[in-house]
Amino acid sequence: MDNYKCTICGYMYKPERGDYINEIPPGVAFEDLPEDYKCPMCGQPKVVFQKM
């Protein structure tokens, strides 16, 4: 699974860690996140993330 970085604030979504702020458990691929997923640091939508 690939990591994705928010191009606005630099937050890195790492599937092996998940996102506890948005209640995403470890093991969820970025592609499987809900369409309304937002960056937990700056609130920007999923479309601003870039594959690393």
C-alpha cells in the first residue's frame, strides 16, 4: 500500500498507521478511504493528496 501526502500542509497518510482523528483503522489503503475524506491537519479534500 502506498503513502499519500497532502500537498497543502504536508500531512502523510500511511495505511499501516491509519488516521485516528478521522477514525480510519490501520490497514486501510488510501484508495479505499471514503470520498468525503479530509486531511486531519488542514481539512482539505482527498483530491489534494499526492501518491508518494
